Amino acid sequence: LSGKDLTVLDQKSADQVLTEIKNKNWIVSDVEEKPVTRKPSAPFITSTLQQESNRKLGLSSRETMQVAQKLYEQGFITYMRTDSTFLSAEAIKAARDSIVKKYGKEYLSDSSRIYDGKKVKGAQEAHEAIRPAGTSFQDPDQTGLEGAQFKLYDLIWKRTMASQMADAKQKQVSAKIEVGDALFSASGTTIEFPGFL
């Protein structure tokens, strides 16, 4: 198999390949390991909140904004219409304090992660990213929220917390296995340090 040379096997062809290789020696011909570092995403802006809410919670953009409006009015989150990924010093301190208390120092990024709202074209600098409100972040379980409000607050809380956490360290392994004329490949990832995950 190389480039666009691809043959889709029907059942008969697949069975034939199986018969040919079944009793042959399987040889691991190549193993490749590489470390992978994953960085956390920036805190939410309006569009990324809508996308994640749709992907993870199944809420439409309109539903997301209605729920966010209620959370904002009740003082749980900052203003939900923003193009800025910027977090105030107060928010960064609140997130970092919560991370140390909840997970331990090793899960904290070495230094404060600064997300520059100016990278987003026409970002409103007056606004922060969407985050839990206040000088200390309330754990989702302690809010008394329910249903969609709980789920959306939880999503915002996690994204804000993750933005100040350590990178995740993973190991990607891919192997090539030869048997007769066939070449198989397998790959997987192991988490060596979960970090923000």
C-alpha cells in the first residue's frame, strides 16, 4: 500500500489473504516511539464555547448562549460575548490556587500561561475570556446548579482550569508487522503524565 494505490477487499479476497498468512511467522519489522507533549487550549471565547458545547453537550449555539446568559445573570461566569482569550491576573491566580489545592503543585504549569486576546482579529480588549466569575473558582459540584446549567458551567470551569495546568506528556508507539507479503501497522498512545487532561 503506497500513496493512492488502494484496494478494497471483498469478503472472498479477505478470506484468501487470511488463509495465506494464517500459519506464517509474524515479524515485528519496525517499532517507533516518540514523546508527544500536548498543551491545553486557550480559555473559551464565544465561538469556541459554542463549538465545544455542541460537540460535548449537544447544545445548539442558541441554546448555549441562553444557558450562558442565565449563568452570567446568576454571577457564575463572566460575560459570554467575547472574542478575547485574555485572563485577568485575578482569574489566573484563582485558577492556579484551585489547581494546587485540588490536584497538587506538579499539575500546575511552570509559569502563568498568558493567552493574548490580540491574536483574535478585532478582539474586544475590554472583555476577558469566558471563565468562572470571582476571585476564587467555585467547584461545579458546589454550585447547586443542575441540568444544562451545571454541564455548561462544568465545561467552562474545566477549560479555564486546564488553561493554567501542566502539559500532558504522552508516548506514541507505532509498529509495523510483516507476515508473508502482507504488512500490518498498529499504533497507540500511552499517557506518561496526564497534566491538564
